[in-house]
Amino acid sequence: MSVGVLDSRNLNGGQKLAVKYFIVAMVLFVAQILFGLLAAVQFLAPGFLFETLDFSVNRMLHINAMIVWMLYGFIGAVYWFLEEESGVEIVGLKCGEIAFWVLTAAVGIVVLVYLFLQTGAGNDATRWLINEGREYIEAPRWADIGIVAVMLVFFYNAAGTFSKGRWSGVSGVLTLDLVALVGLYLTGMFYTTNVTVDHYWWWWVVHLWVEATWEVLVGCIMAWSLMKLLGARRRIVQTWLYIEVALMFGSGILGLGHHYFWIGTPEYWFPIGGFFSALEPIPLVAMVVHSIYDAGVHKFRSTNHPALGWVIAHTFGNFFGAGVWGFMHTLPQINLYTHGTQWTASHGHLSFFGAYATINIAFFYLAVQQWRGNVWMGANLADNGWKWKWSMALLNLGVIGMTVALLIAGYEQSFIERAIEGSTWSGYFAAQTHPWFTQAMFWRLIFGIVTAVGLVLLIWDLATIGARETRPALVIERPEEPGIKAAVVETA
């Protein structure tokens, strides 16, 4: 094993495939930030790139790039730990390789279509070939079919490998979640002219696919990461994972009702949606807190400080972004005034970054450590780890700054446009031109630039961290935790 250099000989077959997913994920992460910055500029200067690269296209690419890069990160993380968790080589790895290239080619074609073919009348042909025309799931129908096909191959790789090798609580939850990952996406693949019915099923993709199945997927990734990073006991992380699944499918499905307040569905969704919306992040927060406590009791110390730092950032980001910021406007009495305002965008920025981006970044650092031959990435790094510390600080500061700026803009919209003007056109324009709104949009752009600088530092650090390090990370093999070689130091 080579220490300190990026050597594919340090990786198994699944991990080599995972690296490809991680690289594309980072490219799409850059695209997300770039198109987000362009959209932020256009909020302040609407004529900027008008009829060349319109705001609607920038916003669409910003959101879609975010969804796809996070999905790439999750898939890569599962392929990374699949062989180690199961104890056998991945079943159908060649199919997984083909699926990666098919998905990546499809993403590239869709991006080009978004950029150059977004004008003209919509009809059945454009829905299949150019744009489905439904917010957040604009991908044409052929791309939808491709995504489902890739998810089926992903399921085959995971389920076949665990069936051949070692089963565990993590593998069982993961396999069942991949069934939901395929099934729920299908609910967005049919069209109806009834707007209420169309939005009813649209939310099954936008909420349940992205928020429910992804949260469980993140729970599996988090559980494995904590066993790897801190030597956490499997019994602890699996217990909280089971609670996560119970809450997700007990309250998360009913929590979908907070999207049904104003689309023409029956009134019984008001109490159901308002009550069941904010419980989902609690088990993941508890899993991390319990694991850190358990590691302290057993005097384990992580040898990968950047990954541990991002796991802790995930804990706070998930709780505040998905939990607190979500609950702020989930009750129908409040949501009447806040829905469709920048308040929603404020929640979206903090929750997606806090719940998903952070755990992906943590796993990228875990992968780099092993890719460099399980090199030391704890304290006393050659450069004192300034790049990962500053990138983490700037990314979090940037996202929190954007979140607060958007919250101020949303509060102003809720007050002027909704409460005072009664959701009229004149109220809309009065809110859009108010100084609070325009100043908030200015600060959103400033903090977006801070986020972009943090991303540049993150990429630089991922490419260089551990390159000059010769100390290997100590690995403790624990017989009671099959499949896990924890990169921790056991202190007296």
C-alpha cells in the first residue's frame, strides 16, 4: 500500500467506481455554485444575459445540478463501503460501470439541452425530448427512464452483493431504501391536465424521493462513516438508523401534507401536515451525538479531522436546516403567508447544504484518506490543515449568510405582499422593490461569492491533503464489528 500518493492499488473495485462518481459530483457542485451566482446577479440586474442565458435557465440548472451532484455523492459513498460492509466483491460491478457512463452521458446531454433548446411551444414531443416543464423535475422523459434504469442497476449491485456476502442492519435498511428510491421516482413520470392531481403526485418526488429516501440513505452512509471515523459500535448506529426509518415512514410520509395546504386538496391535510413535518432529522442528530459520546468513553480519537468536522457540521446543519428552519413555516397558519416566498428558499439553502452536502464532503475526505494509502489526516498536518479549516468555515459562513439574507427577504415578502397587500399583483411588485428585499438579495450575492471561495479551497484541499504526509493512520480491527477497520487511535 502506497502512503501519501493517490494510488488506485489502494482501492477495491467498488471504490474505484466510487471515485468516478465523486469526481463528477464535484464538477456538478461547481456548476451549481456558478449558475447560482449568475441567478443571484440577475435578481439585482434583471437585464444581465437576458435572452442569452435567462434567469429561468440559470435557476433550473442551479437546482438540478445540486440534486444530481448530491445523488452522485450518495451513490459513490455506497459503492465505496459496499465491499467492506458485505465482505465480498461487488456483484455485477461491470454493469455498475456501464450505468455510471450512461448516467454521466445523459446528464451532459440534458445540460446542453437546458442551455440551448429551451424556447418554443411545449407539446408531447418536447416533454419527451427537451423539458418536462415541471419545476425541479424538468428533465425530459427519456432522461427519467435512464435515471430509473441506473437506479435499478444500483439496486442490483447492492442487493446482490449483500445477498452473496454478509448482511447487517445497515445493509438491510439500505437495500429496502433503494427499492423506495426507484419506486418513488416513478410517481413523477406521468402527466395529468388536472393541476391539483399533478401537484399531488409531483410532491411525492420532490418531497418523498428527495427528502425521505435520501434521509434514510444518508442515515446508512452516516452509520458506516461513524463506525469508520470514531469506532462507534454498530449496535448504537443501527438502533438510531431503525428509529430514523420508523420516523421517516411513520411521520415523514404524513409530513408530506404540509405541501398540500394550497393546491386544492381536502382540509384534513392542515392538521396532518402541520403536525408531522419536523421529526425526521432527530434520529440522525442523536446518532452522531451518541457515537461521539461512545467514542469518548472508549477513548477513541479520529485520525481524519476534516471528515469528523464535516460530520459534526452535518449534525448542526441537518437539525437547523431541515428541522428548525422547516418547522418555522410548516404550520398552515404561518405557511399561509410564507409559502412561495424567499422564506422557502432560505429553508432550502440551509437544509440541502446541512443535510446532504455536508455528509458528502465528509465522505470525500474519508475516501481521499484511503486513496492515499490510509494516510494520517488528524492533528499536526504539514500545513496545520489550514485549507480544510478555511474551506469549511467559508462554505458554512456563506450558506448561513445566504440563509439569513433570504429569510429577511422572505419576512419582508410575507409582511408586505401577503399580510398587507393580500397577495395581489401590486403587493408582489411592492415587495420585490422594497429596500429590505433588494438589500437582502445583495447580501445573498455577497455570501454566494464567499461560498464559491470556500468551494475553491475545498477542491484544492481534497486534491492535496496528505500528499506530503508519511505517517499512516493507525487502524483498529474490532472482531465485534465485522467489516469495519476503524481509522482511530486508542488512547490510554
